[in-house]
Amino acid sequence: MVENGGLIEKTVLLNKNNEAILVCDKCGMFHKIDESLYRLGDMKRILIECQKCQRRYSVLVNLRRHYRKGISLQGTYNIVEKAGGIGIAGGMARITIQDMSKSGLGFKTNGPARLMVGDVLKLNFRLDNAKRSSVEKNAIVRRVFNDIVGVEFTKHIDERDPDLAFYMS
Ligand SMILES: [Zn+2]
């Protein structure tokens, strides 16, 4: 996230429904970006103002990314740091990872997710590859809807995570 003359620069990836959703960092409001704004022409920035809090964003929609959907990986998370320091870190919960990209993943919790946008998590899970590789990644909660949570990795998947990078290739 980069501040640039009052505009927050963000890159948005498509979700599994091929939608570009901007989630406001300040208030958590969802904005579905009109497809006509990014489908035509080359990568260009789109100006979006949050309808709730009026924060302004300069958004780049990245159509070119690898995405795995329909996966089902068992894992856990621990809360490393609560958003805004409110509440207590710790506590382990079981999750099922349902989709993953190089920048993050989506999971389902058992019961309603007691998580907030901005919480920092440590995720542990196993891949369903031949080695059943064990993975540990830190991630920030970007969206929460009932028991469905979307997180962004603090370090996106690259060659430093060989098993994950191969899994996503
Ligand atoms: Zn907002």
C-alpha cells in the first residue's frame, strides 16, 4: 500500500468468481469494481472513492495471476497480532483452505470466524502434493464474511517457498 497525494495505491486480484473487489482498509466496505473499467485496454489505474468513508484509492486490477480454487487443505491459524491492538492474541483454530493465489488465500473456519480485518495470523497447513509439504505462512486478514476469511500473505509466494511456488505453478 502506497500513499500518493491522498490516494492509496492498491493492486486488486480477481477472486474465484472473476470479480475485482476492493476492500476499504479504513472501514472494511466492499466495492465491486465495474468490469468495463479494467477489462478493456491495458493495465490502467482506476480511481475509486469509498462510498462509506470517502477514502480514495488508485486501483490496479491484475488480471494475470495464478489462482487455485476448489482446493481443500486442512490447517490451523494462530492470531499473532490483533488489529489495532484490541483483544487478545493467541488461540488456535482449525480451518479449511479453499483457494489460494501467490498473494493470499481463502479459508473457512469451524463456526463463525472471530477475526477482524487487520488481524495478523500465523497459518499452518499441509499441501496435498506428493510430499504433503508442511507450510507456515504469516498473513493479514483482508475480509471476513461469516465463516469465510480472505487473507493476504505478508510475504507473497516466491522461490523462497519452493514447495508452495511449485504447487502454484
Ligand atoms: Zn471506507
